[in-house]
Amino acid sequence: MSVDRRAVLAGGAAVAGLALAGPAGLTSASAAAPMATTQAPGFYRYKVGDFQITAIHDGFAGRPLEGFIRNAKLEDVQKAMGAAGLSTERLPLTFTSLVINTGAKLIVIDTGNGNSGAPTSGRWMENFKAAGFSPDQIDTILISHFHGDHINGLRLKDGAAQFPNVEIKVPEPEWAFWMDDARMNAASDALKGGFQGARRVFKDMPNVSRFQWGKEVAPGITAIQTDGHTPGHTSFMISSGGAQFIALGDVTNMPSLFVRHPGWHAVFDMNGEIAERSRRKMLDMAASEKAQVAFYHAPFPATGHIVRDGSGYDFAPALWSSAA
Ligand SMILES: [Zn+2]
């Protein structure tokens, strides 16, 4: 039996009637509170072994659902969004970066949109500071890939570098691709923007070095090859005190689409086939090892576990904890 709105409203009226007949002397507050226009600062802390991770929210941008997935019908994508209680018209793209405190070092993974993104984004620095950090405390910034929503926080639109004294480490294959002049000259107009964006951010930035996949890039943090989304896209495996954690980056976008349907190819995946291979490999590893994961584009605080569900997977978000 399904309960319709009318039955619920009728039941509600009965309950309200009872309340009216309740103890005398109770009055309801009648002052109208003004609508607030801001949220609490967007940060959230959790433990991975002996490390403390703080998720930092950079905000969101919306994009039409139409054309977002290359190899699925719009009605199937709308069905998946509807099943997750999400809009069937627009996709909310959220941005969540990570700060990892190892006890000895402060490591940041990806830096948000800076002031180059949607007006509802660019909250990273404000939230980072609200979490009690300051840029001069950072030892290392690790970059997953060179899309603007991950690197534009390194340099503002006016050219000001935001972290001139911090070691910035980027994936070697990502650097090799986007800094290749021949590739840029041969690129489509749509892709040229990506080349120009990467050069705008990293040009004359002396504190940048490159790392290889499979290497430890910071204490307890190893770079993992998860290409396809971009040619050098990298995830980070974090190990501490026997706990395993994977910062997946853009291995999947919105989990209710791509964890449920790992075979779907987002329009942002530069090579859909390779991205799918990386996605299946990482979802399988996370489910098998019961490793906690973080996504860059999942509902905040963008962390939880991957569980097997039939022939696919599901994302089980971590519960909010009042303990840091
Ligand atoms: Zn992204």
C-alpha cells in the first residue's frame, strides 16, 4: 500500500487537533526570523589511523544533465538521478578538497576553483581558514590532475600565486600532456582551453615538482595511476596505523551516477574507456579492502565506503560525527 499526500495531510490535521486540546498555557513562538543567507563554514574532520583528515568544501556549480553522460540515454540518467532523490534537470557539481595532518606534516590534495569558477564556488580559502589552518602551515600540495576546478586555487585571476612558499607536486604524465606544445596546437578549440588553463596556473611557478605513479609522494601517501579522466589523473592511497584510505579524485563524478553505473562515461572523461577501467579497478579495490574513500565531486563531506550491490556498487556515505 502506498501512502498518498492527502492521507498524510488528513492524519496531520488529526494530530494538530490533538495538540490543540493539549495542556493549556502553551503558546507557540510568533516572532518571524529573517531568512539566513549563509551556511556554517564547510569543513569536516575525520580520522584515518593516526592521521586526521579535514574535508574542505569549495562550493558547487550546476550544469544541465543533458549531454553529461556520453554513452547513456538522458532518460536513464534522469532515472538514476530520480532514484537518488536528485534533480532530473541539473547536476549539482560539488568540490571537496582534503587536508591531511599526519602529525608531522600538513598535506593538501587539490585546491578548488580559486576565483575562476562559478559564483557559488571559490570558498576554499575561507573554509580552510575557518578550519583553523593558514597557508603557511602547509608542507605539500598534491595535485590529482590539471582541470581548473582542482588547480585554479593555486593562482588567482589577477595572477597572484596563493602558495608561493609551499612545495607543489603534480603527476608527471599530467604535466607531460598539458605542457606539450605540439598537442596544444593540434587540440580542438574545446580542449585548447584546458592547455591554456594549465599554463596560466603553472607558468613561472618555481615551487612545482613532478612525481611518478607508484611512488610515495608524502609520508604514508602513494600516487596511484587512475588515468582516463585525464591522461595523468592520479588517486592517492593513504595508509596510517593499519587503516587504508583512497582519495579517488575524479575517478567517479557524482557517485549516485557512476558508482551505481561504473560503465557510464562522463563528458569530462577525456578517454571514456580508460577512465572506466580505472574506475572499475578502484571501486573493486575499495570494496575488497573496505578502504574508506573520498571523492572530489560527491555530496559533502564526500567520504564513505564502497559496497558491492548485485553486479555493481553502491556508495555508503560516512555518518556525521561530532568527534574530530
Ligand atoms: Zn573535477
